[in-house]
Amino acid sequence: MMATTRQEALEEMVVQLRAVTVQLNALTTLAAQALGLAVMSQPMNIIIAEVAREFGIDRAVILSRRQHRSASMPRHLAYHLCVELCHASYPEVGLVFKRDHTTIMYGHNAVRGWKGPLAARRDAVRERLIKLLELQDMAGGAS
């Protein structure tokens, strides 16, 4: 498509740049999967640390394979927050937690269904993290 004005040309370039960015992210994820690597972003690291603090557990418990509710509930909350606040895909979050994307989907949806005190806890942690991540962005530490 031929751009008729400078504004249209710029808008077209932005669309093309976004498409290339999406492709690059997908290729990076595929390469990491092929190499068995999980590159944890700084925001995801902050989310895991904050969820661990909220539940009074070590971050290693969140990243562990433990199936007890004391580990799975915080882990599911961390999945949920990584998807929601980092805008990460299920496969991307799965790489960090060394889980299949369907496991991340299950945990994310489970947390969305929390009611009462659990929902209040989820929302409180989410609000704290939004502030923490905004401060990190302002400090120039975003990755």
C-alpha cells in the first residue's frame, strides 16, 4: 500500500515495526525453548518475589514442583500476575516456571475465579505490584 501523506507513511512504518517486534519475540521464545532456556524478565522476578513475600514463603517454593496448596496457590497467583501485568503469553510464563502453557492457563483462570478474601488478597497484591513496576519504569530499570 502506498502512503499518500507523511502521517500515513509514519503510521504504516509503526504497523510494520510492531509486526517485526511480534515476530522477533516469537523467534526469541522459540529459540529459548529449543535451548531449554528461560529468560526471566525483571518484572516477572519482582512479581515472584512480591507473591512470595505476601504468602510468607521463599521464592524457591513458587518455582518448585510442590503440589501442596501452600505452594500452588501462590504459584497460580504469580502465573496470573505475570500474564496480566507483563502481558506475557502462556508459553512465555511457562518457560520461566518450567511448566507447560496449559498449566499456566489453568492457574491464571483459577485465580481469575477467586472470590471473597482470596480475591481481595489477589487485588491487593496486584495493586502493590502495579506501583512497584511503575517505580521501576520511572527509575529506568524496565526490561
